[in-house]
Amino acid sequence: MWTRLLPALLVTAAVAPALAAATDWQELAPGVRARLIASDRLDDGLTLAGLELEMPAGTKTYWRVPGETGIPAQFDFSASVGTGDAVVHWPYPQIDRSQGYLDYVYYGTLVVPIEVEIAAGAAGATLALNATLGICSDICVPAAASFALPLAFGAPDPAQSIRLDQAMATVPVLWDQPRQPFATVEAGLDGSLHLANPDPTIDPQSVIADLDDPSILFETPQKSPDGALWTLKPLGGAGVKGLEGRSVQLTFLTPLGPYAVTRTVAPSQP
């Protein structure tokens, strides 16, 4: 059933220094609240922060690739002071077909880690985040919130550091196993992707193909009778032209956890 889209809900946090390494909670939608947290550790000029969400049962938000009906997330760190790059690390999502559409989502409690560079010689650094997230239950709300969190490393707050470490453990890491996860990644003549000789530890139901274009989605891989070839057909059956030479990120689960690999799509082989 189609959901009704409501105007964005805007809430803004005070910019006062936080107690410990967390801002106050903000309500993003009924029963949904969020805050910004930070680690008490600084390693080689880098620290971890995170956007923490608590959502009631049946309410969801979306991965960096939202899927068919999802609302894409937007993170803006431009108002930060004394920081360099801020990189968002997305935990592996749930592949959700519960409403008859393909979406990549999170339910319940979520921490999205953010790796923050502290500028050399910076004193009194503050991480500022203006975020817009899709929040969906019976209705969908593009909820916007603003946070500002002073980053101080003198007062330990191990609870937040542990929470961030746990969240990072759910973020896909670059493939580092002895053999390649797929021998080749090729474009099919029908606009599909062909993954040849997959590593046997990869769960085919978990594979997500991302062409850096949220409008292009692929179905769950179909396995050849011998299992040596997995075919990802474009969602809806419409062929995707010009896949050759494009970069595709493949994200997937194994018994060792979530992984990702980026490959260039090779031409179809006769």
C-alpha cells in the first residue's frame, strides 16, 4: 500500500556544550528520537561519532541506497568547527520486501558511525550535523534535525565508545580474504549483472549491487544449476544499458560478517 508523504519535520538542538559525549535526544517523529554521540578516543587525528536512533516496532529508516520507495538520507557537516573530513559508515541493512517493494532499511535501535578528522592544532572542535532521514511507519516523514556536539577527549565516556565500536562491527569492510569474492563481474546482454565463481561463504540472498545510481536496483541473484554463476536481473525487468566499464559496489554477508568489494563491470563474454 502506498504511504502518504508528509512535509518535513524540523527540529533543532541547542548549541550548548553537551554533558558527556552526547547531545540531548530529539524527537524526529512520533515515538522516534535521535541524538549525536561521540567517542572519547582520538587516534592519529581521527575520532568516531555517530547518529543514534531509537524507533518503535514497525518503524523504519533507510540505508544509503534507500530502495524503491525509500527516502534518501542527507548529512551535512559544513557547520562543524575544527574538523576536517567526516565520513559516514553505513551498517549493513535489512533487505525489506514486506510491503511488496524492495527497500534497504533499519528497524529498532540504530547507530550510524561517522569517522571525523580533527584539524591539526584545533582546540574546541565541534561536530555539527544537519540530517534529513526518511522515517516510515503507516506514513512516511522526511524528518530533519540539527545537532552540535563539542568533541572533548579529556573526560572519558567509555559507554559511547563501546556503542560506536559495536556499530562499526556491523559496517561492511573491504574484502580481505585469500580468494576473490567473484572471479569476474560482467554485464549481461539483457542488462543484468553476472557474478562468476562466487566465494562459497557468501550468502546470495544478501548481495546488494550499487551502481551509485539509486534509481537502478537489482533483484536477488539467481544461481545457475552448478552454482558457478549468479545473475542479478534489474528490478522490474527493464534492461540497464551501458553497464560495461561502470563501477559497481557489491555488499554482502558471510559467516565472518559483512563485506564490500568494488569492481569494474566487464563486457559480456560470448
